[in-house]
Amino acid sequence: MMTPGTSKTRIITLIAVVAVYAGITGCATNKDLEKLRDDLTAQTQAAQAEAAAASREAAEAKAMAESAMDTANDAMATSADTEEKIDRMFKRSMYK
């Protein structure tokens, strides 16, 4: 038969074991959360770096497209000038 002191000791021991277990699992959970937070921060920074790189590449592509458009417009103007000169030369040759 259990004495009142023994029952009390078992209850205190059981409470102590539960408290230690809860403390250990709580610490592991906090470390897991910190690791997840660190991983998320790293992934966020990587995504921001990729977005910045994509933005720079888009700006470069836009600048190249604008340059190509300027070159095309210059070529069209030169072509129009050349066509006009050829027309004048043809008309002069017809008058002679």
C-alpha cells in the first residue's frame, strides 16, 4: 500500500518529468521556427536578387530595342532620301 508521502513524491516526479519534456520540446520548436524564419529570409533575399536582375535585364532589353528602333528610323530616312534623289535623277534624264 502506498503511503501519502510516496504518492506525493510520485506526483511531483511526474510533474517534473512533464515539465522537463515540455521545456525540451518547446526549445526544439523555437529552434525549428528560427530555422524556418532564417530559411524564409534567405529565400526572400534570393527572390529579391532575382527580381532585381530581371529588372536590370529588362531595362537593358528596352534600351536595345530603342536603339534598334532609332537605327531603323535612320535607315528609313536614308532610304527615303535616296529614293528621292533617284527620282530626281530619273526625271532629269527624261527631260534631256
